[in-house]
Amino acid sequence: MTSRSRRDFLRAVAVAALAGCAGNGKPPLPPGELGGVDADFGHRLRDAVQRAPEVTRRTGVVIVGGGISGLSAAWRMARQGFDDFLLLDLEKEPGGNSRAGRSPLTAYPLGAHYLPLPGVQAVHVRELLAELGVLQGDPGAVRAHYDERFLCATPQERVYRNGLWEEGLLPQRGLPQGEREQQQAFLARMNELKAARGRDGRRLFALPMALSSRDPAWLALDRISFSQWLDGNGFTAPGVRWLADYACRDDYGMAAGDTSAWAGLHYFACRDGEAANATADTVLTAPEGNAWLARGLARRAAGRLLSGALAWRIEESRSGISVDVQQGEQPLRIEARALIWAAPLFILPRVWPNLPEVLRQAALAGDYAPWLVANLQLAGLPEERHGAPPAWDNVLYDSPGLGYVTATHQLLRRHLPGTVLTCYRALHDLAPAAGRRLLLETPREAWAEAILSELETVHPDIRRLATRLDIFRNGHAMRRPVPGSLWGGCRERLTDFRHPRIMLAHADLSGFSLFEEAQYRGVLAADRAIAAMS
């Protein structure tokens, strides 16, 4: 669908929605809000009060950005015994893509909603999980033991295709033998790549990605798309291509044909974690998604967090760094000996006038995927179609959306009067700028109608049960790993950047947005900042 036709379609849906769906017998749309990542950020940055600050605060390190990278930097410094820092976040609540909403029944995710079992290379993830009591015993154990309350309850996932739910994400029913064999061949190849190593002895696809092999033969895959790699390796079966496309939309907000082959393979081959009390494909989750991880990190920043704080200018001086901040109506200046930039990198050129030109170009070279999350509160459990029973992750095979997760899935042993479904949609079929315009221009009612129309194909009574539907928009949800963006270009110029007082820390440095990547970048920046203070 073109951007024009998609926009016209949604506007037409909006007219019907705003009219209350008169004449078609449908219940009126449930109430809700249209929210998202500070939508007026650009205007606030442009209109920041340009007068001398009335208050000056001094600190050792100032961290700009309270997403997972910034929280991880604060967490790391506090664990190392360094507490002379301030953490600034634009939003009212820190966490970035790992924040949560709340209903009378349960909390629910506004973005990231699970964490794969961490492999032994994800050292800092394991340290955090051990600190939170979720990883029990030795954090370095290959097959660690995890708190059962955070291991996703079974069934974990299902897919709806041809009128039937099937367990797992690869449909099997009605497929010819040849296609089933190709599915198994694809999965076997991905398992081989999990263990494969380059000529330098490193894993081909590690998590964090910075630990991956630098074998040129494999890095060259960054120059082609994932679809091209699949074609070249004979993986043409519809189910395999759908799974590859779904994986890229889910993690990167883009189709397989637009995704670097290296990134596409990384999705399937990087996750090698195991558990003593769960299968390797089990994920860690909670009703609120990954917000419990953000809260765990934020505890270390207690008393040193400034919320609703817009950092709008960075200047260097002989003694350190000054950051001009707008917090509400109050202009504030923070003077620090060092700065950790943990906000998205595309913002940095707008607030640091003296940013080196090569870094400016690299920061602006990438683009970001627009993303939409809808949280649908229901007064009861919806009617089910035939097939596999309700799961945590529920995916519709031929759908513009990514399906939904059930916020109450981990609470199924309790008798609950309803549930919350968290629906995800990546606007992958539009250019990123067009997708952001669509997010900005489309009213809540249009999105609500589109979401309900999609879900009623599998839950016919969804409209009757719906009591509230909130839309959360993120125009810059994640950096897009397009071909050529990961190795030998702008991303590495950003990771190689060194400044005596300014450190970069964001998942953008990895080229895509994963919890493990964001935490790793925050920890590295924290260690460099501490070293700079000594």
C-alpha cells in the first residue's frame, strides 16, 4: 500500500469511527488516549528558553537520556561505587522503550515486552538478573536457574492461519512435504550459525553484537539484504519467507528485503542462552513487559534522576562540560566533569554545536523505524477460534500488524475479570518519514478501528468486550539496520569516537535496538566516564 492510499484508507476509517460506526450495528469505539514518546520534543527543543539559567547544579558525570542505556550507565557507576552523577530524562518516567502503562487490572507494556535467556557473553544482563533475584545461583553458569515467575508460561506463542490457530510461529497444517522440509532445513541452518565461529575464533553472531566475529567473509553479508541471502541459499518456501519477514518487522521495524542480511541472521543466530529449568526458546517476561528491568536499573539512580528535563545545549569548557536544561518552566545549567550521551544519536547534532563534522554526519546517516503500540482493555476473555489454546504471543499470519501479547498471561492461575491485549504494528511498508507523518496525522479513532477490525477476525466478540483502547506512538522507535549500515561505515565511526569528557551510549551504536545492546553500550560508557574522572 502506498503512503497516499494508506493515509486515505485510515482517514476513511476515521470518518466511520468518528461517526460511531452508525448503521453497521457495531458497538461504539471504546474510549482511550493517543499518546507516545514526547511528540512535541522538536518544538520544545526549538523553543527552549534562551535566557541565562537561574540555577546551576554541579556533578561529576551528567547522563543525558533515561532509556535502558542511560539507566545502565547509572547502574554500572553505582555498582562501581561512583555516585557523583545526575541522570536527565525527557519523559516523566524513565525506561525509554521499556516503559509500561497501568490499568485497574494489570500493568502492560508500552514497548519492549520480553528478554531472551541471556547467553554467557551477556555478562551484564546476567549480573542485573542476579541482582534482581531472577537469575538464581551462579550468574556465570551456562545453564542458569531462573525464577519461575519470570519464565514465560506455556503456551508461549501461536500463529493464526487459514482459520486455525497453530502452536509456534511456523505454520505446518496443510503444507506440502517439500515446504515442511525446507522449514526444517532453515531452522537447522540457523542452529548451525549459532555455534559457528569466524576465522578469528569469535562467534559469527554474538550478543552483544560488538563481540561478533570480524571475519570479512561474514561481515560482507551486511552489503546485501536478508531477502537476497535467503534467495541465494534456496530458502524460498512461503512459510520461511514469512517468518524471516516477521522477525525483521518485529525486531527492526522493517521488511526482510530492506534489512541487512547480517542483521537478519543475527536475529536467528545470536540467542544462545540456556536455562536449567526451561527450554532454550523460553523468554523472560512480566505483565508490564520489560518495565521491571528498567525499574531494577533505575533503583541505582534513586535521588539522582531529573525527569521531564530537556537538555537543549551542550558546551565544552576548560573545566568540563555544561548542559543547559529546561525542566518545566525552569531553565537550569548543569556543570559536570564528564557527559554520557545516552539519548538517540540523531538528536546530538541539534544540541552540541561543536560536534565534530565527521561525527555529525555519522549520527545523521541512519534512520529510525516508526512504531505503534495499542493496549486494549477487555471486560472478559475473548471468544476463541479453533486450534491451539491462548498463548502469550499471538500472531496473525497475513496481517499488517505483529499480533498481540496478553498482559495477564503470567497471571493465568488467578481468576481475573478481564485482560489487556498489547498489539504491535511496524509501519514497515512506508518510508520512515512518511510513517512518522502518518503517526502524527492519524487520529486515535482511526487506529482503534483498524486494530479492532484486525482482531475481530480471530475474536468475534472483541468490540463488545472492549472497555478502553489506548494508542502509543513512537516515531523513532529503533535504528534501522539497512544494508551497509553495520560494518565498515558510519556506525563504526560512532563507536570509535573518543573524547576526554564526552562518551556515547545508546543502542544506536549497535545499529539496532535490543535490551542487551542498550545495556552494553551504557556500561561501556560508564566505565570510560569513571576512568576519565580518575
